[in-house]
Amino acid sequence: MEVQRLRILSVGAHPHDLMHAAGTCGVHTRLGDTVTWVSVTNGAFTHNEDLADELLKPPAQRDPAIVNQTQEQYAAMKEQELRTAAALFGVTDVRVLPFLDRPFRLKNHPEAIDMLRDIILETRPDVLIPGYAHLSRHHRLNTGLPDDHNEAAYAALEARTAAQIPRYGTSEQIHKIAATYYPGLYYEKDQYDFIVDVSDWFEQIVEAELMFKSQGHTPAYARRRIEVELGQVGWFSGTLYGEPFLFERPALVSKITVPASMLRQAREGSKKHISRISGQLPDKPD
């Protein structure tokens, strides 16, 4: 049977947002698939915890090296952190668009759609992971208006549409993306459509979290965050660590198929299941 090779495009609002599907990307690069990461903003105004801590102090007690850092310097640091983290998952194609965050509003930067469209036409992905548009109650401003995350995802979706529409007066080849999946970490468990087992990538994910020192991440924080976020998904799905996703729309299939992991859980005894979810059994679902 022919091996399916996929091209995946993951789009986030800020550099760290690409971590929401990092383990899944590692799974696919290991299989020989290609992955591109795009951050719509440079993250210059997001999670600068060192500066926030310094500005809580009286002026005389502040560290000049931190308070005098420019937004360009901070953004460059975040981009390097992203590239270093991406390499842990075999992702070498990393793009950071030149837009400022907090806020990023698509109505103010419609050119973001054309830039993402160009990336789609260049990389020709089969799968789009656009962040969490529509949807997330977690990332909304108190006003109820969408924030950077939603706006960046809308830009990716608009670019997806633009890439498949012919433009008059050009001969460029259009492209249609086959499937769009939303990362599910900020959704309720009963909304998940599927979960990717990323247990083999746990240490790389922790290491990648630690890369974002600009956001104040420490070894203890990075490990605890991944244990809690991906561990509760893994517990829910019967493995150690998982990354959840939502379908944009139902998939058309030729027949009902049952994943090997579900058959296994139904057929193995309770003691074996407890051993598996405790990390004492090495085998993984197909």
C-alpha cells in the first residue's frame, strides 16, 4: 500500500502558540511528512514577564538591561526561541510575519491574508492547523471581542479560501487544502474529535517549553505545565500524554473503522489498562 506523505501548515498568533500541536508535528516529521510553522505576529507585546516584574518595582530598583530592551530585541529573542523549539520536532521551515500583537486585528492588517496565501501556494499543504478560531472562551477579551488568537486563525482561514480562487490576469497554480483541524486544548473534552498520542514526545515538549525563557518559563514550570495540560488529555484517552483536535467538518469515509487503541481498551483487562496509563507498558496505538 502506498505510504501517504502529508504536508502540514500550522499557524499561530504568537510564537509560543505553535506549541499547541508541537508533539503532533513531531509525530509527522518522524514519519517523513513536512511541516511549516507560521507565527502571524512577532509576539513583542506578549508574555514579557521579566519586564512586567521590573515595572512593578520602584524606578530606582529596576534592572536597566531589562527595562531598556527594545521591542525589536524582545521579538528577535522570541523568534530564536521558536526556531530552536521547532527543531526539536524536526520542523525547519519556520516563518514569523512582521505584525505586532496586543492587539492584532485583521481589519487593520488585511495584507496578512495575502502573505499567508503566498505561503500556502508555496508550501501547498494538505492539512491546515489554524489555531483556535471561533470558538475559544478561554482567549477572549473582557469586552467579548475576539483577540489575537482568533484574528490570526481567521486570517489563515481567509488565506486558505483565497489560495483556491483563481486570480484574473495570472497563471499561478491555485491550491486547495484537504483538511483543517483545530487544536483542542482550550475546548471541553466532549468536543474533541480525535487525540494524537504524543507520549513519545513528552521530553521534547517539556524541553521546548523551557526554550521560551523570555516568557519566564523555568524547568519546574515547563514540566508541570505539560504534565497537567497533556497529561489530563492522555488520562482521558487512555495514554500518558495526548494532543486533542477538532474537525472543521465531518470527514467522508468509505466505511466504519475502529482505531486499534479503542479495540485494545475494550479487550484488555482493567489491570493491564491501569499499567498502560501509568506508563508501564510501552506499546502505542496505531
